[in-house]
Amino acid sequence: MKETKHTKKQTKGALTREKIVQTARNLFYRKGYDATSTATIAKEVGVSEAALYKYFKGKMKLLLATVKPERLDFKEENEYLLLSDQELLHVWVEELVDTVFYNRLQYSILFIESPKHPELSEQYIANIHSMSFADKELMKRMDEGKLPKLDLILFQVGIIGSLLAMVTHKRIYDHTLCLDQIPTDIRQTLIGIVEGKLFN
């Protein structure tokens, strides 16, 4: 019985923490980090500001939690070894596009707030960013000289920024746009850019 109560308490705590993160994410995205107070977040969640600080030691810690992307399941690690260089590049950009699109609020906040709060970007790289299996295989082939060497993080930043800008553009000019899935033209354009096939 003791264990059940403890488990329920843990679950309630985890749910509250998740609600704080989701509420803060939506507010930071809509209003911006500086314009959103912890009091506002706490009020929308339905907890006291003191309770919010039990979960997050400061507002910057909460901001960092709001930009943490959810990982999507793709292939097993050994499957990437079997891909040709061209197939690997194609799979890599497909997975990056899907991950960013699924986590577009997180990446939007990261892109908007990092210039004003460089520590956010630094902490993101140090504590949250991790290489995918496709990233690792690409890096390995670059190190082996099979693919041209480039700054993979910088390359990813370019694709992420392009994707977010394209989605914003389409939303502005097409108010009926449904964003349940990534628009096909955006996906094809980004893949075409990376693979160098746009004008072939």
C-alpha cells in the first residue's frame, strides 16, 4: 500500500512538471520569454509560484526544459551501416525534418530566445543536444573521407532555420493550412537542397 501511494505521488508530480513545461512552452512561444512571468505560468497551470520553483530552480531552467525536443523512433543503429552514402544522406535529412517538425515549438523558442539569451544555446548544446544514429554514421563517414567534411551542427541549424521559416511563410499565406504533418513541398525542397537535386 505504501508503494502504491508513493507511485501515485510520483505520477502526480511528473504530470504537474509536464503541465508546467507545456504551459511555459506555449507562453514562451506566443509571448516570448522576457514577457512571460513565472507568476503567469503558475496561474495558468493552477499551482502557486512557490510550487513551480520546487520543480524548476529558476526561470532559465524552465526555459531550457521547454526547448528539449522529444526523440522520435527511427531505425536501429546497425541499419545505418547498410545504407549507401546517398541513402544515408537522404535518411538523415528526412529524420531531421521529421524531428524538427514534430518539435517545432521547441526549436522556434530556441531560435527566438538564443540571440537574447546566449546561455540558452550554450546549455542546450552542453546538456540536451545529442547525436542521432544517422548523425554518428555521417560523422564516421566524413572522418573516413567517404563524405565531404563539414560542421554538422551548423548544417543542422541551417536546415532547422529553413524549415521553421518555410512553415511560418506557408501559415501566413494559407490560413487553411493543416499542420498535422509536414507539407510535402517543404519536405521535398529541403531534401532537394541537401541532396543537390533542386535543378537536376
